[in-house]
Amino acid sequence: MPAPETKSAPRPKLNREWHLAHRMPKNPSYEQRLEWHAAHAANCACREMPETLRVELVRRGLMGTGLP
Ligand SMILES: [Zn+2]
């Protein structure tokens, strides 16, 4: 039987401090979007990364495949 989850400290989906410190440029280039989303995925879970960017990051080895 698994141990019951503690619900006292739910992890917030939105990492507000990270977003305040990492604003997306107004007209981001493809490279800037890649960098932003790579950093975002590692620090915040408020939104899914676009599939095309995720594939590109994995291809470059900048992001894991989600597998251990
Ligand atoms: Zn976020």
C-alpha cells in the first residue's frame, strides 16, 4: 500500500518568480524561444512546451526525452 500523499504543500504550477525574472522578448527569434522554453520547462509547469520546440531541443540534446 503506498504511503498517503501529503497535501499540505502542493507544488504551484506557475513559478511566478521565474517568470518575473525571465521575460520572453517581445519579438523572440526561434533561438530565443528555444532557450526560453528549455529554461521554462526546467523551472515551471504552467504551460506545455510547443511540440516542435520540444522535438528540436531533444534533437540537440538540450533536453531529456522524459525517460530516466
Ligand atoms: Zn511558466
